[in-house]
Amino acid sequence: MSNLQPYLDKLATLDFKAMYEGDFFLTWEKTDDEIAATFAVADALRALREKNISTKIFDSGLGISLFRDNSTRTRFSFASACNLLGLEVQDLDEGKSQIAHGETVRETANMISFMADVIGIRDDMYIGKGNRYMHDVVDAVTEGHKDGVLEQKPTLVNLQCDIDHPTQCMADMLHIIHEFGGVENLKGKKVAMTWAYSPSYGKPLSVPQGVSGLFTRFGMDVVLAHPEGYDIMPEVEEVAQKNAAANGSSFTKVTSMEEAFRDADIVYPKSWAPFAAMERRTDLYGKGDDAGIRALEKELLAQNANHKDWTCTEDMMKKTKEGRALYLHCLPADITGISCEEGEVDASVFDRYRVPLYKQASFKPYIIAAMIFLAKVKDPVRTLNALQEASAPRRSF
Amino acid sequence: MSNLQPYLDKLATLDFKAMYEGDFFLTWEKTDDEIAATFAVADALRALREKNISTKIFDSGLGISLFRDNSTRTRFSFASACNLLGLEVQDLDEGKSQIAHGETVRETANMISFMADVIGIRDDMYIGKGNRYMHDVVDAVTEGHKDGVLEQKPTLVNLQCDIDHPTQCMADMLHIIHEFGGVENLKGKKVAMTWAYSPSYGKPLSVPQGVSGLFTRFGMDVVLAHPEGYDIMPEVEEVAQKNAAANGSSFTKVTSMEEAFRDADIVYPKSWAPFAAMERRTDLYGKGDDAGIRALEKELLAQNANHKDWTCTEDMMKKTKEGRALYLHCLPADITGISCEEGEVDASVFDRYRVPLYKQASFKPYIIAAMIFLAKVKDPVRTLNALQEASAPRRSF
Amino acid sequence: MSNLQPYLDKLATLDFKAMYEGDFFLTWEKTDDEIAATFAVADALRALREKNISTKIFDSGLGISLFRDNSTRTRFSFASACNLLGLEVQDLDEGKSQIAHGETVRETANMISFMADVIGIRDDMYIGKGNRYMHDVVDAVTEGHKDGVLEQKPTLVNLQCDIDHPTQCMADMLHIIHEFGGVENLKGKKVAMTWAYSPSYGKPLSVPQGVSGLFTRFGMDVVLAHPEGYDIMPEVEEVAQKNAAANGSSFTKVTSMEEAFRDADIVYPKSWAPFAAMERRTDLYGKGDDAGIRALEKELLAQNANHKDWTCTEDMMKKTKEGRALYLHCLPADITGISCEEGEVDASVFDRYRVPLYKQASFKPYIIAAMIFLAKVKDPVRTLNALQEASAPRRSF
């Protein structure tokens, strides 16, 4: 017998009706109750799985995945989430498909959706494009369903766009909640979301933006730190400000890693590309200006190299609360002396936090499954109860 | 409760015993009853799915797919069909496999089939090769089964060969039947299967050939229109002639799009490559004559460019029956001003028919599932009845 | 009703408790009882499948596959085995994944394993690396499980490493057992594991090594034949010697194919690369010395070409016991006049043994499934009995 009761009790207090038949684009488009419901369902599904109770709510059906950027962990997390619920993953590989032939989004979205229950998309490369593309897909399948082309509207899960990385940041947050022993213990905690040096360039902005937009909702004081010129999207900063104001906390910007780390309870040092540079890159790609792209890359690498001191050393960690802040990373990290000469974090720091880092990652499959569950299941409490009562074994031996 | 009765009643009147343990290569190798049975089972499976009734007749098993040409919609249709019936798709990716090492068809066919229930193949690039290859595969697995190597003979579904595109044309036809309110309403209808200009070259002949070979069986007058020199395979024209004769209808060839469109009830304007040129290309590939292939490509593109007036404009559509013919396309279409400068169809025409076009495509997964169902299930009526009575939910929530 | 009784009776006499929650790296790390148990479970699963009885012991779960070398048959065998037991395959494609970004094995192993029940790896290219890599993966997931990162430790199945090819050699052996009517009939039989000429270079050593290490355990006299300089790993020869001594049989090395074939009951002529050359290649790759690799390739091809007389001709076959030895090959073979000008075997010999060769290959999916079954199921006899009693149909029609 699993113990779902705390999660079911929690869900009973929340209003998340609007998630039914919805999609998951950005965390700040969801209410506090909806965010809390996602965490509760993720925990409940994990509790069932860990008790060897099947959570297959689909007997068949497809989960379509479309990765427009490399991915290991998000790809496997999506595949795991689909499998957990009974969906088979079908990859839309643009290399193999006729999208290469210049097909429109509207058409492709319908063509892949005749038996799709879920579509997961990662499209984080170009500012102003990824989230837009996801909306185009949802608009297309919504219309397709209305027109009688599709039996149902598949649910979209944003697996990382140019604006947010909701499955990552929600997994990060659920990890924090578990590490701190409950959401009620987060009030007043200081989070340092800081830029860190990496020898690669052009890393997406979706993690610092996602953290700014989500962590500010939990009464935590979020400090966003980066060198001059590494700004994130201004509209996300506005979201963070509003969240902080509404939750009696703060969202501060500083240009010193040290200042951010001072007395921090949680640190998230990670490289990203300047927002303005990413906009320029998007324009250059649009024009097919390869020389311009190469010149920009050179310029950005040189700019990064001016900030090699932005790195999470042991000394830096000592400045955090009791020298024991919770270190977060979305992985893979650029580890000094391991994966690169000079990088985001010292090997000894990374190594000390390896187990919690892996646990942080382990929440992502359940977060994705919860997003799907809440979009597909009309009465999640009843269905979770039914799964628990049936107690069909996942491994029947 | 779904309403399968009309389909079950229909099936009761048909003789399709020979489909059991068979394969699906070309529509004209099937009797009228077998074609009708495929439509009835496709409709029945769709009715069950749309009522959330599981159609999983396999608890495990593999559907092998082998795409020797790019594909989005057929790939997803095959994956959907397999999933609908409970089979997991396993792609044979020739890049990743040892086929690249010069392995024989006979051997590979057996090696991939130890737990295969179905094999779906797309091999449409070379005249005289694709259909032959599929037969080689079926011969190999038939022998493998007879020799005790394979527990069963997997069923082949032709997902497009050099001669026919049965899953496409059957989906097209089922769409027509639904649009016209029943097969009994098709008698005397005029179909214009016409060539149309496209800036790309070397598009397969399997759609015009498949339409000629299938639509002529329904009492419809099929007009095949193309510029001089864009002939389809003569043996398929013969099939079409015979079908027309047997069904009191006609199969006519003209060299004017306008003539074909005049008073047509259905139009299918689509680019294809001249049969004779495709034979030359196959020879050049056989010899590895890259310069010859490039020269041929140039020649064909120039030849195509002489016929830019073969395009489905609003004016052209006005010539059809009441200006309201049903416009068909297998997708993706080359849309003037959208996917190319000048193409097969005007954007406004395409846009007006978008919903029916998507519906046309939506039949393909069910057609493929029906082909598999009829080849694997000994008593389809009994099994459909059993599925309906069990009414196991596909989504159990 | 299937007849599992003989297999269940056999299992009752064996001690294979240590396989539970274990992994399968090398056959010689398993006891005789464990090898025998693997064969019994493979036969039992096949008996159930052939009686249309479902062997799905997982209702959901993932089988991760990682192929660091091309593969058709092992890939499909792994996919088949997973499907047979209810697991969905998720490929880790290093091209698509962030491994390309220099990620550590330890991290990736955990990141792909959150819902993995099994990991199958093929890594046979570099001497001293493949088996090592597999151990690194297992160490990582074992630690991950201990640390509470992973709900369970996934089971590793070695799908071919630099040392052994256990799924192949176990399938080969089970084929021999069936061909000779039982393991008790193998005592004193002569096996010729011989090198054969191939126009390609650098074929893995894992098959001759695996055969030497496994076949010597069955009371058979194994003769390893190769030209001077084509030695296998000395530590595997030691294993073979010890096995032979313990089983009252022999392991002999000769430098004449003819001598090996004389009066042989079983012949396995197959090309491989010299162990020492493969070590050199591994070093060259480590240094990124492309010129060195090309020079080595040239040298090896020239060396191979000195031994074109090492080929399985009709005359050679006549020297075997009554001219009717059982011919084995792991496939694909280099067939003279078919897949190459001069190769490992005459076309007429190969053709005569085609059916047994395909049967040989047909055991691999069941061997892999048995390895998984024994690692995951606590009481295999009880679970096999339960599957038989439930007799849930695989195809429910």
C-alpha cells in the first residue's frame, strides 16, 4: 500500500480545473494552485511507481517528441514520463521527415497528431522563435480538433523554449522542496541564480529565466547575478519582480557573483548567452549570414573569457550560508579540470553535490508525467485513488 | 457503446478470407470485396477508437518499418496503426544497420522478423526496384516460416513502392466515400487526376498510378491528364482500362489540365516525373553515373518549367462541377507563393480545402491498421464484436 | 497448454540465485548452473511465445540500448527481448545526445536510468575499453541506487564488448544443444573455431574469444586455428584452458585450418583482427593519429591478403566428420562471389547451411530475454509457472 493520502489531501485544497485539456508553456502562466497541483501529482506518481503500482492510464496512444536541439536527459525524461502513463514515444526527426521539404507548421502539427495524446517540444535556439513555434503547433491542433480533423487536441509540454524551461525549473523546485522539508520552509531563503563562465558560447537563457520566473513565487529572495551585458529578457525580469512583490519577497539584480553567494541558501551558477547577442544571432540565422554568425561567436567567446572569475569555487561556496548552500545545476555542468580547463564549477564542489544533483534531475520525468496527467485526466484525485486501489503491479513478479 | 453494426453487416456480405495471412502490395491484386472489407474495418476501428474503446489485439509484438525515402505522414501513420493494435514500432534504419555492409535481403528479412508481426516498407525511388524488393522480403520470410526459422510469417504492408501507393490511395478513396455520403453515390462522378507543375523534380509516380488503378473500380470516370512525355507506367494504364471496362466507367488520357477539370467532381492535381525519365535515372544510379544523374536532373527541371501553366488556380477550379469539385492532394503540396514561387496549386484554393485535405490524411492510420487486422485476424467480425463487447477503455480515466 | 515442465524441472536442479539483481558481462563469470539456467529460461520463454502465451512481466518500463558500433541483428534481438517482456526500447543515440558534449559516463548512466529496468550496450571497437565502459556504467547505477538517486539498479546486458559476445555465443551454444539433441550429447565433440579470410579488416575478436571461453565448458574439444599473428587475448586462452581441464576436454591451438577442420563436428570459420593490432589501433585512436590508423589499416589488409586460402570451401567441409559438420556463423558472413570476391565461405557451403544459420540467430532474442528475466525475477520458476497458468494470449484473436 502506497501512501498517497498527503498528496490527495493537498490536491483537495487546490483549484486546478483549468489545467484539464490545457498545455504547459510557461510556469508564470499557471496559478499558484496549478503549480502546487503539479508538484502533488508528481510526488503521487513517484510514490505509486516506487511501490510497484502501475500508473498506466493509457492502454495505447502516442507521445510525440520533437527536439530541435541536442538532449539526453530531457529526451529520456519525456520518454520515461510517457512510458509511465502508457504512451509510446514517436520521435519527429526533422532530418528524416518532410519538414526538410519546407512544410508548414500547421500542416505537420496535424499530420503527426492523428493518434497523439501529447506533444513534447524542445526549441530553445532562437530568441522569439521557440515559444512562438509551440503556440503555432497548439493553435494548429486546436483548430484541427475543432474542425473534426483530430479526434482530440493533444497536450503540449514545453520541453525548453527560448523563454522558459518549465520541466527543468519545476523539477529544480520540487527538489528544493524535498531538500528543505516542505514548501513552508522556503520563506526568506536566499537564492543566487548567477551567471558562470563556460568555454562554450550561446547556452540558452531558459534556465536563468525559468528560475527567476518560478522561484520568486515561493517567498524566496532571488538574486540574479551576471556580468554587465549578460541580461536576460526584460519581460521575464518583470514577471520576477511582480512575483516577488506578490509574495513578500524580493528579486534583485547584481553584477557580482560574490554578492549573490553571500549567505545564500541555494546557489545556481550556470553559463548563458547575453539576450541581446542571442537576438542578433537569430537575425543572422534568418538572413543566412554565416560570416556574421562566425564573427558573433568569436566576439561572444572573447567576451566570456573576460569573466573567468565567475566560477563556483570552494572559496565562493564558503561565502554561502554556513558554507553549505544547496548547489543546483541543470546538468551537464562545465567542470573545471574535468570537462574543460576552466568552467562553471570546481571539481571538488561538483563532486560533493553529485548525489543531490542527480536527485534534482530525477524529478523531471515525474514533473512531465504530472503535466500530462493534469492536462488529460478530468478528475485527477479520483484517478490517483483508483490507481492506488487497483494496485496493479508494474512488475508482476 | 460504439455503433459497429453497419460495418459488421457490410463485412458479413463480403468474401475476404484470402486476406488472412496475406500481404498488401497493390490494390489491383485485391478483389472488390477485399477492398470493401478494408474500408469497413478501417471505419470500424475508427469508430471504436473514437468511443475510447481499446483495439489492442496484440499484447506485445513488433511492427518493423523500413523507409528508403523521407517520410513524415506515412511514418506516423504506420506508427499510429501499430500502436492502435498493440504493436511496438522498431525502425530498420539502414544507416545504422549492417545492410550498409552489403547484406542480402533474404538474410536481413529473416534477421529482423523473429518477433515481427508486420513489416511496412517505403521504397519508391527506383522504377522496377521498390515493389520487387518488397516481394523479395515477403518471399524470404515466407520461406523462413516454412523452414521453421520464423514462428510466423510477418505481414507486409506496402507503404509506397514504384508502382502503387496503396495506403495513400485507399485513404483518399475512403475520404471520397465519406465526402460523397457512400460508395453508392460515386457512379458516374468525374475524377481529374492531373499532372501539375512543381519546381522539384523526380516525384514518385505511385500516386497517379495508384489513383488510376483504384478509382476506376468505383464506377467513376477517371481522366488522367499530363503534358506530352509525362506518361505513367503502361501496365498501370492497362489495369485502369480493364477496371473501367468492368465497372461501366471510363479511363481517358488527355494532354490538357483544363479539359480534365471541366465538370470534374474530384480533382487531384499533383506533380510527378515522367516514367521513362525515372527508368533512365534508375539505370544511371545502377551504373553510379553521377554526372549523368545531374544532367538528367537539369533536363527534367527544364522540361518541367515548360509547363508552369499546369497549376490549380482559382480559374481552373471554376471549370469544375459547379466550381466546387473536391480537391485532393497526398500532401505536402507545392503551394504557389507559400512553399515555392510557382507550384501545383494557388494558396487560396489550397487554403479553402485545408480541412478536407487534413481529413483525407486522417484515414491513413486506419487504412494501415485495417490492412494489418485483415492479414492477422482469422475472423475479423468476431474479433471486432469481441472488442466492442469488452469495451476496454483506451484511456482509463 | 505449453509444455514448460522439462525446463522447470531442469531449473529446479540448478543454483542460480546469484543472478538475481545481477548483470551479464562475460560467460566465464557465470557458473555452469547459471549458464544452464539461462538456456532453460530461454527455451521456456520460447515455448510460451510459440503457444501464444504472453510473457509480459513488465506492464511498463524501459530497456535502454546503446550501440557504439553498427548492428542489425543484435539491435533487433534486444528490441525483441524487451518487447517480449513488456519493456519499451529507448535508444541512447550518442549523436543526438549530450554525450557529444563531453559528459561523464557516471552522470549519463544515472540520467538515462530513472525508469530503466535494463541497459544493453554494444561497445566492441577498442581493446581494453568496451568491457571497462560497461563496468563503469554498472558501477555508476549501483552507486546511484545505493544513494537513493535510482529507484532500482538497472540490469546490464553485454551486447558485445572487446572481450566477449555473450548473447551471440550463448545463442550459438543453445543452437548446438538443439541440433545435437541435448547437452549430454556434446561430450567429445570436436569444434573448429577458425580464422577465415575477409577483405575487410578490424573485425572484433569477441566471437572467437567468446566461443573459446564458452564451448570448452561442455566437454567439447575446441581447436582454435589461425595464421601466425592472429592471436586472441591471452587471458581468454587461459580461461579456455582452465575450462577444458575442468571438463575433461581440450583447448588446442593450431595454425592450419585444415587441421582444425579434420573430423570436426562443428566448424565456425570467421575473420577477426589480430589482438596486438587492435591494441595498436586503440592507442592510435587515443592519440587521434589518423595517418597511423590509415597505415595500420593498409598493413592489416595486406597481412590478411596473405591468407586467402583460409576459407571454408566445399573441399574443406569434406574433411569434417562425415563431411557433415555443423557450420556456424554469427552473420553476416563474407561469402565468396556473393558479398565479396573472395571471402570466409563458399556460396554453396553457405547456402546449404542457410536454414540452420538462421535458426542459430533465432535464439538470440530469447537468450537476451532470459538474461533479463533471471536478473529481474526473484523466483523464476514460480513466475514461469504463473505465466503458463494465466495463459494470457499474446494475440487475442
